Amino acid sequence: MFNSSNYAWLVSNLFKETSLGLD
């Protein structure tokens, strides 16, 4: 029951968190 919208949001959020961590 995992739709692509939620998956895209999670990936985007994870990428944002990773970017902040690296910066």
C-alpha cells in the first residue's frame, strides 16, 4: 500500500536530510 507519491516524498526528504548532514 505504498504509492509512488509517498515514495517520492520519502526519497526527497531523505535526500534533503543527507544534503544538510553533508553540508
